[in-house]
Amino acid sequence: MSAAVLAQVIGRTGRWRVRKDLTVAVVVRDARQSFGRVDYLIEPDSGEGRRWVNASSVELDEDRK
């Protein structure tokens, strides 16, 4: 995945699946590819903190263009 493609997700909103029965609204602040996997740096839409998580655990909202 190219840097240009990774950059397209920065600033997008979505939902992070913490557990099977719990999701949190988040904003993607950064993205990286490492050892064949993609990670997002996310922060909650409301609250505090940031965390790198596997991109597969984040469902991005559709673009509103």
C-alpha cells in the first residue's frame, strides 16, 4: 500500500471494534504499514487518548462528498 493511499484515511471517522459487543466512534489521525499489516492511529470522537490499532478493527464511515 502506497503512502498516498494511507494518507487518504487520515482525518476520516469510523468505529473501532473494541470487542464483539462494543464499538467506539473514532477519528483516524495517522496510518502506517508495518510488516505487511496496516495500522491506524485513532482517537475517540469524544474523550481522550490515542492508540495504534490494526486497520481491520476499524470500520471507516463512507465519504460524504
